[in-house]
Amino acid sequence: MTTASYTHNPSQPSHVTVATASLIGTAIEWYDFFLYGTAAALIFNKLFFPTFDPWMGTLLAFTTYALGFVARPLGGLIFGHYGDKIGRKTMLYLTLLIMGVATAAIGILPTYEQMGIWAPVLLVTCRLVQGFGLGGEWGGAVLMAVEHAPEDKKGFYGSWPQLGAPLGLVLGTLVFSVVSAFLTDGQLLAWGWRLPFLFSIFLVLVGLWIRFTIAESPEFQKVKDQKEEVSMPILDAIRMYPKNILLAMGARFAENGFFYIYATFVLAYATQALGMNRQDILNGVLIAAAIETFTIPAFGALSDRLGRRPIYIFGAIFSALMSFPLFMLLGTKNPQLGWIAIVLGLAIGHAAMYGPQASFLSELFGTKVRYSGVSLGYNLASIFAGALSPLIATGLMAAYKPETWPISVYMIILAVITIVSVYYATETRKVT
């Protein structure tokens, strides 16, 4: 695979500016997406599925959460197709707008008490729209950062839009925590939970304004100038890179699955099974995500020196080793020990995989079909990993409680899939 060499046009924004714009946009998108996960763990089971017992209500809430992932491959296919034909930049306007509208709509939805069965139906619809928008967002954002970056720093600058995930999680958890801290439980359930969703309107307007300032990817612009765009990018990506699509999917199993266990399932497990204070566990996720904003670019930069594969495999192995200590530390019901478990899992295990992921997966595909190829591999994995991991973990908890070892075994299986996939993938780092 060949890529265009990096040259900077002084009249265009620098790779730092582009990476920053990609970061801000993805942070807003992930804020919208993660906010739903927090609400699914703490609120939606009570407001949209109140006729079920708490664990079943949580299971149903996580099911609607999972549906957002199901829509992501469709978004990836459509936005990837047009991103490889029209350009990366245009798609980023649309994905941000779609996510913002869907998130704000959740903030004005009637509850089950007000509308009956149609309330969860509308909730599912909004979640599907969220997933559709996010499915096209990630590929465009990381390609803008990676394709603008110098050859020897693609891992580092590619990690910047990856920071959108922990920053979005920090912002979503922080806003939810502030609202939760200043309101009583009754006020939170009555109307307070809507405020973080409506806050998305302001964030989206800021994100759209920022994205208007960046230039098109130089590597794609070269393809367009030479009129080398392909007519059906997704079909060409599947035909040319079938192995790499499957390996990209496998590489995401541990990264994606573990993240949502730490960021969503742990909230439900700690509050419902262990009886821990909601704010204590939210603080742990907040601290871990904040630290990860530093470790993700650190691991991305390290992948520019040591290679994408060894850093990624380290993260998967570390995550597997944390699968049993996670529940041991949480089981003490000591908030500080719970924080240590979450910080280690997210800021080291997950960050080591997520930091080099953007450059690693992007470099597995040629420029002409890169948006389609990377979006397909990335988003298909989300269905089997991130979408199902809180659902499977909740199901295992309900079936085997109080035992947690089945969940740990499931987490190890995810890690093994990733280790094998990355091992058989090609090292993509260019030595300059």
C-alpha cells in the first residue's frame, strides 16, 4: 500500500489545527453517544421500562443502547462511500448535525408514564439515528488527522481524534454528575436527566463552526485532482482488502468491548449489585477518562517509534490480566479501590489499544477506498463487541450472581480475539 507523501501548503491549516478540529468534533459526537450509556445504566430503566424488575429493566435499557451500534455499519457504509467519492470534510458536517439532532430529541422525549409503549419506541429510533451518525463520524475524523499528518507522526496525530472518546465520556459524565449533584433523585428522574441531552445543541453549533475552518485531506485531494476516485468504494474495499477488514474487526473486540464494560456496565454493577453510591462510581469513570486523555496520545506517539502492533498487543494482554482484579477491587466496595481498577483498565489497557488504532486501521487500506474500508471494519466490530459487552455482562450477572468469574472469562475471550487479529495483521508503521 502506498500513500501520498506529506507536504504542507502554507495557505491551509496545519496538521496540528486539523487534528485539533477533528478532536473537538469527535469529542462532541462521543459526548452525545456516551451520555445515552450513562442514562441507560442509571435512568432509562426506571423511566422507559418501569414495569420490569430492576435488572430486567437495566437489561432492556442496555438493549436499546446496543441498537445504536447496530446502525453504525450502515452509517459507515453510506458516509464511507461518499467520503471516498466526494471528500472527508463534507461528511463530517453531516455526521455531527445528525448526532446533535438525535441527542437533543432524546432530551424532549415523553416517558413510559406519559406515552406508554411509544416512549421506548421513540427512544430506540433516536438511538438508531445516533448510531447512524457516529458510524460515519469516526472514519472521516481519523482520516483527516492521519492523512494531514507527517509520515513519521501519523500515530501521534491520529490519536488526537481518539481523544474524543475519553473527552466525550468526561464531558458527558461530568455534566450528568453536576446535574445529579444539584438535584434530588426525584427532580433528576422528573426532568433533570433531560438537561445534558439538550446541552448537546450548544456543543453541536460550536463543532460545526470549527469544522468549517479545516481543509480537505491532502491525500484524498490528490486522488480527486487526478480523477482517480472509484465508483463503488465499499465494493472495491471488500474485493481488495477482505483480510484486512476482518483483522480490523478482530483488533477492535477487546478495545471496544472492554471500554463499554468499564464505562457503562460497571455503573450498573456497582450501584445495583454492590449497592455503591452512584456518584462514587461516576467519579471513578471520570478520573479514568481524564487520565486517558494523556495516555492515548502517549501510546500513539510510542507506536510511531516501536510500531503499531506491539503497543496494541500489550494493551490487549494488560486488559485480559485486569479482568479478574477489576471485580475483586470493586467487590471491596471501597470507592478508591474501585477507582484504581477503572483507571488501570481504561488509562493503560484501553489507551494502549485506542492510541495507535486510528493510524493502524487507516494504514491497512489504500487512499481510494480508505474511508469505506476503515469504517466497515471499525463499525462492524462495534456490533459484536461494544454493543453486546454490557448486554452479555448484565446477562451473566443476572444468571450467575453473585459470581463474577463468567464476566471475567468473557472479557479474556475478547482479548484473545484481538491479540490473534493484531498478530496476523501487517505492521503499518513507516520507518523514515
